Amino acid sequence: MTSTTSHEPATKKLTVLAVALIVAFVMAPAVMARNAATTDLGGQTRLIAAFRSAFIAYWGSGEGRFDSGLQRVVDYWFRYHAAKALFAGALVVVLVALGVLIWRTFLRAGGLRAAALAAGGVLATALAVVSLAAVMANIHGLAAPFGSLLPMLFGAPSASGGPLADTLAQVRQQLADGQNSPALAVITDDYVKFHAVMAVEGSIVVLVLVVLSVGLWRGFMRTDRAERRTRRLLAAYGVFVPLLALALAVVVVANATTAAHPLPGLEGFFASGW
């Protein structure tokens, strides 16, 4: 059996596993996060309605500590992000392994098969990047579940009238006046934590990508010039990975700045939504 065909069983298994994880990432977290106290939070519309109602009551209480109504929503959202992060992390591992196998096979293939493998390698890479972004998003959602729920105060269903609009107006007024009620202090703390975690985890990923870039270019320099396809592949990833690191570095700086100076961002958030 050739080295090209020897990868096929593993490639097929990893492809099936990747598809299964994608389906699980979409379908399973809501089920896994639910318990006896949160059976009514399964749908997005019901979750939004429950959070808005709980937020109005929480703000009106003037307390910093969550009441039972808000706590159950926050706990549900924590478990939801934990499940999402788990599936997304597993998907990154599977897609990286799948991509490596596809590209190894590509280096020894020819004709239409090589073109198909190249398309598969690019797709695996793109999905791995998206999955990595999902891991990061769910980790900072996991770290600050209340903060990640706040965008649900805006958008559809309409939040332009009624008790919610009055509550949001009070939040905006306190921010404008420089007040710091217990509830607003909790909102600010979670808002800062949300962005700070993103800045930290983004910095770690940027560092990993920089190390990977160095490894790719070292591999390129050490590869014999006769192995043109291998050198082109290493060069392509040697350009792509630093660009990805640069884009993420911009996100890191933006989140670090927001965490260090939260008031302008928080005012803008409550003025117009996420």
C-alpha cells in the first residue's frame, strides 16, 4: 500500500468525526446546559425574554448580587458556553489533524486528485480558523457569562418600548452622570472581564502563531529546492499564519484598550447595542 492510500482510512474517519462535531456544536449545547430549573430557556427567543425580564427585576432591585431569576439564566449561559467551548476545541484538534493528513497526501498526488486535495486542505484550514475563533469566543463567554448575555438586551424582539427601554435609559443616565450603583458596578466588572479575557487568550494564540510561523519558514529554508510543491505549501502557510496573527493582534489591542478604559465602550454599548 502506498503512503498516499495509507492515509485514506484515517482521513475518512477524521472527516466523519469533524462533521459529527460540527453538528454537535450547533445542536448539543442547549440540551447539555439545560436542567430542571432552566427547561424554559431552550429556544433563543425564550432565553432573550427570560434574560430581559430578569435584568429588569435585577436593575430595579438596586442590589449587586444576582437574584434567583437572573442567576439561573447566567448559570445556564455558563454551561452553554462550556459545552460550546468543548466541542469547538475538539473540532480544532480534529481539523488540524485532518488538514495535516490531507496536505501530506497532496504532496504525493497528481492531476485532479491533487486539485481536490488542495481544495480539501484549504477548507480544513478555514474551518480550523473558524473553530479557533469559536473556542476563543466561548472561553470569554464562559469567563463572563453575564457580560456575554448583555447584547440580548438589544435587537429583536424589539426593545424600543416598555419596562426594558426605561431600564436601559436609567443605565445610560447613570453612566452619563458617573454614578456607580451596585448593579452598574457588576455590569462594568463583567464588561471589563469579558474584554480582558479576550485580550489574554488572544495574546496567547498570537504567540503560538508567531512560533508556528518561525517553524514554517525554517522548514521552508531546510527543504530541498527540488521539492517545489512542499516549499510552495510551506511558503503559503508561512504567509497566511503571520497575517492571521497580525489580524488577531489588532483584536487583542482593541480588547485590552477597552478593558483598561471601559467607560467609553460601555456608554457606546448601551447607546446602540453590541
